[in-house]
Amino acid sequence: MNCHTCSRKSIYFARYNGRHYCSTHFLDFVEGRVRKEIRRQGILAHNSTVCVAVSGGKDSMTALTLMKEFSRERRDIRLIAITVDEGITGYRSEALRLVEEYTDRIGVEWHCRSFNDEAGFTMDRLAPRERERTTCAYCGVFRRSIMNSMARDLGATRLVTGLNLDDTAQSVMMNIARGDMTRMSMMGPHERTVDGLVPRAQPLLGIPENEVLLYAIQRGIPFIRSSCPYSEEASRNLFRDIVLRLEAEMPGSRYAVIKSGMAMSEAPPSGRISRCAECGDVTSGSECRACALRTELAKVL
Ligand code: SF4
């Protein structure tokens, strides 16, 4: 098949819009939507300090690359890459090397903090222990907490993540299945500012995961291809399958899921956002998740 825009050979067919794309027009297609999302979310507002959370995977490396390119001419923008080292031998150490090398190559300032220094444990130490939750349940909470404090300490006005369309649709479905409207109301991208919480932004929000992968490959953006050794435990895997099945049966349903999630999160339950009595972080109760888990982990580690 040929590209819908020119006569060159198609490399990609988007089922949800019925169009074929050659390599050049596929890159344009992705970049156009990312530009639009950056504008819609106001990520590159005048005099911004933008932190990009970079894990070394395809999504965050693509987000960093595009944020760098779209802010190249902007002297009023300070772009910083931040990484959290969870302490996962092999997997994370390989990613750290890649991120350090890439940020150096493209000229982006890079900062890294570890679970070990910030929370006193590594995922490798926690994983073999008997505990109440999956490894990812602990990892996700501490990673978000450390990323937020890093971005806050660096004076960031926005914390950019590489979350794509599929990731976000999965999160909406997870929150619905758990009946967790508080978490739904705290999902990014953030349009409201809450003191102490650096507003999260998602330039790849409208891009399906397979398109991010193809984009990274076409552009030669480096990324780690190995998976975390603990990823099989993630409850997200079930929702990944659900979202993929939905999309296969009803093309375009990922966008509809996100739209519904956004409508549900527009009016957060008032008075539910406060400060943790222990560490001062933003929370929906009297204690933040990280402090609650820290107490739980003290008995395990
Ligand atoms: Fe952490 Fe789970 Fe992601 Fe591994 S898969 S990095 S344990 S959240």
C-alpha cells in the first residue's frame, strides 16, 4: 500500500483513522500531535523549567528527544532530565548508562536519585522478602514520590513523563476497576496547581504505544529493550490486555477511555488533598502512600 499523502510505500497503517503513512509522513503525524499536546497542556510556557522523567525506555527517551527539539530555539526554557534508580541490577544499571550517555550527547542536564539514598532500600533487596503487595506497588509509589521531590528541588514548573495513550487508558481502567476516584482525580496531565506537587504533563498522551515504538526506531532514538525482571507481577498487565482487546474490537476506544477518565477527574472531591503529617508531601489522607509503605516496609526489610 502507498502513503495516503504521497506515493511512497506505506510503513504504517493506523486502523483508528484508516490511513497509511510513509516514513516521512508517519514522523510528521506523530510530531504534529505531540506539538499540539505540548501547546494544549502549556508545557513550554514562557520562562519554564521543565523536568523530563527519563527511565531509558522508548517512551521517555522519545519524550525527551521531542522536548529538546521543540524547545531548541527557546532561551527562556530550562530543560532537565531526571532519573530514579530503583536498584534493579542489570536492568536499571544498563538504563542509567544509556540515559547518561544520551543526555550528554544531546546537551541536556541530567540528575539521578536512588531508592537506596532516598528511601533506604533497593528493589533487589525488597523483591525476595515476604510482603503484602507486588513489587510494583511499592516501586511505583516511591518512584513518583522521589520524582516529584527531585522536580520540586530543581524548581520545575512541569514534570514531563513519557506516558503514552495506552498507559493512560490502562490507568483510567485500573482506577475505575478499583473505584479509586481520588487517584483518578490526581492522574496527569495536571491542569490545576497543587502546592508541593509539580504538575505532571504528558506530551505523548495522544500517541499509541506501537506508534511511539515505531517512531523511536525510525528516528534512531536509543532505548533499552530489556524488561524489568519484576514486571510480571504488575497488575497493570491485566489492564494492558483489556485495553488491547478493546482497541482491536473497537478501533479508537483508547481515546474514548481517556476522554471519559478526564471528564471524571475534572471535578476532584473537594477537601481531599492535604499534606502528609510525616513528610509534608501532598496526599489525599493524613499520611502519604510513601510514608505508609515505609512503615510497612520497616517490618519487612
Ligand atoms: Fe518498578 Fe514494577 Fe516498573 Fe519494575 S516493572 S521498574 S518493579 S514498577
